[in-house]
Amino acid sequence: MSAGRVLVVDDDPQIRRAMRTTLTANAYEVSVARSGEEALEQIRREKYDLVLLDVNMPGMGGFEACHEIRAGSEVAIIMLTVRNAEKDKVEALDAGADDYITKPFGTPELLARIRAVLRRVPAAAESSPGRLDLGEVEIDWEARQVKCGKRATRLTPKELDLLRYMTAHPNKTISHRQLLQAVWGPDYGEEVEYLRVFVNRLRRKLEPDPLEPRYLLTEPWAGYRLRLPEKE
């Protein structure tokens, strides 16, 4: 049984061959693309569970390709790069990636990262199926959609998982570590920049004014809190 369909995007043929061999041996169905442009064409034609996307490619670079992929798809994306500065990680996540891995990396780390982005957080019984009403904001869990006034936007799977988990623990401060381990997995806990980026992405979708959040609140040096309206 397939563990998932993966598209490997890298201009280096040796890396493409190595990734195909490794992933196929671990039950993934693998396709390859040599450029961002080729990847976008394949994603329009085929459905994938995950894209492994190199940052440094000729033509359309990885960050631009990630933006373009995310604009039309909720596929999971892991970016691959030789750079390890925090600003590069934030840029990758801001572009729409779910995770980031630095070259060179070993097979166990790669497989762990793939499992982390593909894992799904179990839905809380009280929030699924159905909708969550925040007054002028409505979240449709099944459609993975947020309606804020006349604006409707889709949630990526990781955004959905993060919001689901916070909805299951309303009006309580949830620590960075607890959120990371619940949504990404037990190997995570220190990647606070992941939460900062994903919370900002969620605020742009569900807050009437993302700069003055009403619902998704930051608790300085502690974590985040989802403030739900009082039930009448």
C-alpha cells in the first residue's frame, strides 16, 4: 500500500535519483520535476500528497514556486536548502511551506519530516463535522474554509490542524511546545518561528483586522490562546 504520492523538485539529477530510490524503498510513489515551472505543470495535471521543493534552482526559484503552488493547492510542501539561517526558514514558511530541511540530511531525518507534515491531528468530536461560529467569522471544517464577512479563504491542512487543536482547548493558553508537538509531532518543540508564521497566516484568514486580533491571541513568552465568544 502506498504511503503517499510525492513530487521531488530539484535541478540536480543525482539528488532526484537518490530521493526517488529512498522514497520508493519506503513505499512512497515518486514523481520528479527539474524546475519550478515543470513542477507547477505536473501539479496542475496530477494530485500529490507532498512536494519536496529545492530552494536554489535556475529559472523559477523555490520560494517563487512555493508561492505559486500554495496559491492553487493545499498540498504539503517541504523546502530543501543548504541555508540554515532563521530568516531563510521564515521565508520558506511565509512562502507557504509546511516545513524546511537543511542539506545535507540523512534518510531518517527526511522520513521523519515527511511523516510530520503528512500526519493529521484527530478532529475533536465537538468541532467536526460542522462549523464554528465566531460572530462575523465562520469556519467550515469539512470545506476547510473560513468566511470573514464577504471574504472566503481555504485553510491548508496544517493551518486546519493548528486551528482544530486550539478550538479543542478554547480560552486557554497553549504553550509553544504543546502546539508544536500536537500538530507537527513529538520531534518538534523548539521551532517557535513555525508557530509565528502559521498563526500570522491564520490571522490573515480569520481576523477582521489581523493587526488587532480578536480571536487568535498571543500570550507573550508563553504560547497562544483562541478566544471564543461567550455562549449566551
